[in-house]
Amino acid sequence: MNNSLLNNKFVVTTPLYYVNDVPHIGSAYTTMIADVLIRFQRLQGKSALLITGTDEHGQKIQRTAAEKGVATQEHCDRVVKSFETLWEKLDIQYDRFSRTTAQPHSAIVKEFFQRVWDRGDIYLDQQQGWYCVSCEEFKEARELTDDKYCLIHPNKKAEWRDEENYFFRLSKYQPQLEKIYQDNPDFIQPVSRRNEVLNFVKQGLKDFSISRLHLDWGFPVPTDPNHTIYVWFDALLGYVTALLEPGQEPNLENALAQWWPINLHLIGKDILRFHAVYWPAMLLAAELPIPGKVFGHGFLTKDGHKMGKSLGNTLDPVALVDKYSSDAVRYYFVKAIELGKDGDFNEHRFIEVLNADLAKNLGNLLNRTLGMLKKYCQGNGPQLTAADYPEDHPLKVIGKNLFHKVTKAYENLKFKQACEDILALADASNKYIDDGAPWSLFKQGKQAEIEFILYAVLESIRLSAYFLSPIIPNLSNDIYHQLGFDLDFNNKNQISQPAIFAEHSQWGQLRANQNLNKARPIFSQLELSSGN
RNA sequence: AACAGCGUAGCAUAACGGUUAAUGCACCAGCCUCAUAAGCUGGCAGAUAUGGGUUCAAUUCCCAUCGCUGUUACCA
């Protein structure tokens, strides 16, 4: 494998969301994070691929559709539409939307199943246990009352079932998995999640069932059409199907040729085990390389409380974006929450964070500087370049160090850190203006000194906007536009050119006599609406 | 219940066992005026959950208590 090619590609996945209901804030959170990361990869000129999508099979989906009185596929299509709408509102630039009901997927699932089957890692066995018809699940003894009533459905007695299921030989892969965890300490992140998995695996892995009888919304088991493939041998393979080029013959060879292995599976902590244990084992069984990393982020709370439909305190992502804009929502979730830990959404804090960083610090900085340029320099960009500034110039120093800091932060998924590093430049710029006091210099007729200050500040704003563009692409566009650039951070092809990164990621790119545009506040301060 | 992790100023975070526990936001005061009353300077505030122990020295290590969170397999 060509090494430079390997280093130059980056594939991230979000989970393939279950289409039981419209997207919730948790799905939006994961997807925003994934988009920020992929945008940064793209900015660096890497071949970057963001995969998202939906998992659409299973009895629950079938039942939900029936309750709504629509055909199952129709229900899926509607929910998918709501996902697509939200991703558009949030400026998510996904490259592939993988649906498990899409045509090519069945061929991939079938081939993968066959491959594992041929290696003898799938076998037929009896699944025995107490089954709650209402839950449609086998229950452990502790999930039932002493006389075998379901705890969730106290008036339903569980039935004893003894049915055939196909099983995947997960137990066989325990030693190999443990070696993988040992050899790749970063495979599961953050560390707390890794420990969870290690602990779990150490207790001994049991084979898990991968088929169901009496389920028709799904793919039949290739070797036994009475059975339907259940969840993991279907949904997880959606990541593979996503790698096919549109119109390409759907087979594993084609799917895996260009992008495999996936660099990062970004997931919520609820599905950690399936990605960190089941999935690598399945890939080992199929003799395929495993993904580079699985990152399980935390959950969101609202005002310190767990969110839930039954609790009636959910946070509707659509309403939130409509109220505050995509950039605001993206910024809050990226900057105000430590990825990997549980985070809280609180509207008061939301407004404080956005006002402090985007309106007062960065936004106002741009506005005041352009204002001075207009007043003191007739709006003409200073005839200066980076070479006119000594190496120890306060803003130049920070600007030059920023590249290294920010790149490292983004690559380690320390988005909060990245924001803080970038904002530090805006902070320093505000100080720098006050130290220089251009308004005094103007009265003294020191034109050159004014221009010297303003160029350095404008250039620092530009650099900040560039590095923030994966997070707040629209505001970055706005800033760039006011600074006289026509770069569009939402234009994938344009911003992914390595030459642009080489230039724009460095301090000192503002050109002499840049064609500056009219100053206009980029982000108005938000107010907490009454009634909250 | 068992096992694991966490508990630092109003909020969010930081501190290889070692100076008066750091930073941002919020708040208060002063200064400035180019600007979205924004900016700058200064200030406020913590017995680092509680109680013990180890150590010359503990936010950091050990034990207990309280509180919160996670895991305990087929949950999307």
C-alpha cells in the first residue's frame, strides 16, 4: 500500500441512525463533531470522506410504520428526509448517506455473511430463554419478576421460547481482540471507554445471535431464507456499502478498494461495545483490516438533567438551529462541551458563550478594526506584508505558533482546545489595539503607525477565521468576505486545495491594498428570551 | 448489589507529590472611545465533597463515608 496515499486519506463515520423517529440532539451532536473534523481534514488538503446514514431494518421500524399507517419503506423515507433536512440546516457536508435499505447494501451484506460463513464462524444453535412479546426481546431472569412477568410490561407474562438462531463465534476472537487493544492503545477512546471495553472483554466473550425468525423487514440469511439477518451483520456493514462509488458494482472488493480501512468511527457511548468489540471481531472473521479508531463521546443533558421523551425535556435540534443559526449551535457544542465527557445544554450558558466569543471578542474586533480603517485610512488596505513585521511582533508570534497548536488540537479531537487557542489570538489583538491606540495616533498624524497596527490585527482576524472555519463556516465566510477574499468555506473543492492551506494557514496572507468590503457585524449579541 | 470512574470559586475547565491552587465566562470598579455598552486595566471569589492516614510536603497516594455517573451482552 502506498504510504503517502494512506496518509492522505481520512474517513470518518457517524453512526447509521435508527429511523425509529426524527433525529434528536444526540444524533445532531455526533454529526456536527464529525463534520468539524472532516472539514479540518479537507482544509489540510486530505482526501476526506464523511459517512453518515440510517439503519432502517428491524421489527421496531415495521411496527412504528404500522402504527402510523404507512408502508414501512415509506416511513423510512420520511424519517430519512428529516435527517437530510437537519443536516442541511446544520451545514453538514457528508459525502455518503448510507441507507441499509438501499439497493447495493443487500449485496454487500450477503457477500460479507457468506465470507464469514465460509470460514466457519457462523453456526446454528438453539436460543432459549424467556421472551417478552411486548418488548420483542429475550429477557434475563433478573429482568423478570419471580413469576416471570416482564418488569417493563408488568401485566405480560414472558413466554419460554426455544428457537433456532444463527450465532457468530465472537468467543473465538477474544485473544485476537485483546492483542489489538494492547498493540493499539488508541484504538478505543477516550481512556475511560477503553477501560470499560477491556473489562468487558476480560470477563469472557459469548457468541451472539445474528438472525431472527419471524422477522421480514430485513435481509434473509443467504444460507437459510427462513431466517432474517438481525442488526449487526446488517447495520455495521452500512459503513462498507457507503464506500462504493455511485453506480459501482456492489461487491466487497469494489467497496474496500479505495477507502478502507475507515480511520475513525465516531459514536455515542451507547453503542461502544458493538463498534469496539463485535465489529472488529466480525472483520477479523472476514479477514479484513480493522478501523483505526473508535471514539465514544458522552451524552448530553439539559439543565443538568437527562433528556428523554418520557421526561418531556428533549431539545429539538431543528428548533434550536432555526432560533440561533447553524454556526451558533455548532460553536456551542464544539467549544462548550468536552468531547468524551457528558455535557450540558443550558440556554443561559449557550448565550453567554456565544456572546463572549463570537460577538464581543471576535465579531466586535473585526468591526472596530474595519471601522478604524475606514475612518483613518479611507478604507484602503495597508500596503504591508508579513515581511514588514519583526519576528517578535506580539501578534505575529502567536499567529505563527497557531498552526502547530491548532493542527494538533483538531487531530486529537480537542476541539475546545482549538477554539481557545484561536480565540487567544483575537484576545491579544484587542489588547494590541488598546496598547497602540490608533485614535491617538490619528490625532498625531502618525498614519504609517496606524496602518502597521491595523494590518496586523486584520491579518490575525483572518487567520482566526480560517482556523475556525471547520466549526463556523458561515461566519468565517462572512469575515473573509469583509476582508476582501472570495474563498467559500462551504465549497469543498475550493477549500480542499493544498496550495490554499499552505498559504492561508500562515500568518501574513492579507495582500497589500486588499479590496476590503464594508464592515457589518457578523454576529449580533443574543438575548435570553423571556419565558425561559 | 458488585465492579469502575468522578466530586476544584456562581458556571465551565487546569494543575510530573513541592512556591501565596491556574485560566475563561459571569459579576464589581476604574480607564478609553475605533467598535455590536464592545475594548483595556484592576478586583471579587476556593478550608480542592466529608473524615482519617502515609509523607519534610497531598488537589495529586491509601482507607472510610456521602453524592453523582458508567458497566454488569444481543440495548441501534
